[in-house]
Amino acid sequence: MRLIILGAPGAGKGTQAEVLSKKLDIPTISTGEIIRNAIRQGTDLGKEAKQYIDRGLLVPDDVVIEIVKDRLTQDDCKNGFILDGFPRTVPQADALTKMGVTIDKVLSIEVAEEKIVERISGRRQCSKCGATYHIVYKPSKEENICDLCGGELIMRQDDAPETVKNRLKVYHEQTEPLKDYYQSKGLLVVAYGQEEVADTTKEVLKALGVV
Ligand SMILES: [Zn+2]
């Protein structure tokens, strides 16, 4: 299945993508994760992207499109993939079509805005290996210590409250129009985020028709 996951920041896209990736045996392509890795490694791409992300802005289309193009040509994408974080704008969606990429379904995960702020403020990420946690939904065994590598867990700069407000505004203005865009192509399915991750997963599988 070639799938796009949409949803506001904090809607649980990444978590559901992980579950679907295992269940369907296809890779998740998270442009955010690719970019954050580049930032940690201090590459040119990372340095360029950081200037935008720290201000709650989107990384420019041409940069992101190059990343996706490169990733989709890799072998593990042959049987499908899950795109998380791309496309984020209608021009990016058009670019995807121009690349000759066929999409089977577009899943939108819907969550109330006040829930989103609560969720994001609990996110933590390992400063060494990049593993993600949540103080309520996915806590590490030892507080602030990564289960995998023992690294220190930190709050991402772009999860800070002021930045989150900006990200939500940007989402409404630039990404939400994609729902209409894919609805008109008959590709959109909707799942409503629940309190428990497992319950959201049930909604997601139902929406996708995957049992
Ligand atoms: Zn770690």
C-alpha cells in the first residue's frame, strides 16, 4: 500500500505510522525524521533546515522534495511505503504526482486542538539516538534516560509551546487544504484519534480497511 498520513502536529501520525509499517511490512518515510537526523549530524541540509524549524516554519519545498525523491527510489519502497510529513502543501502534492508516484490512500488522523497541545508538551526525544518517547503515553523505563542507548531525553525545540502554536497555524493554512485535494481524488479516509494509542490504531485499521 502506498499511503500518506495527514494530521496536525501531535495527532499521533508517527506512532500510527510505526504500527502500520510493522503490520503492512512497508517502510515509513518520515521527512521530519530524515531532516532531524541531518541536523544532529550537522550536514549542510541539516544546517539549512534548522533555521526554519527553530522558528516553527516549514522547510522549503525544493529541499523536502529532493529528500523524498531520493528516498522513494530505494529498494524497500517497492511494495509500498507510508509517507509521514510529506506532502505538507498542495504544491508538494503536485510535485509528488509529477514524480510519477501513485498513492493508494490518504489517511487523516483527527484530534481536538486542546488535546494536541497536551500531547506535544509530553514528548521527549533521545539526544543521542533520536528514539522518541512520551511522558504519559510512551514513558522510558528510567525518567529522562533512553531505554535503547542510555542517552539523555530532551524536549525538541519545535515542541516548545510557542513553536507548537505556530506549527498548528501553519498546519491549518498550508496542510489542511490537502484533505480537500485528496478527497476530490477519492483517496481520503478519516480516523479519529482516541485516548489510547491502541484504540486509535483500531480506528485507523478500520478506516483503511486493513484487518
Ligand atoms: Zn537513545
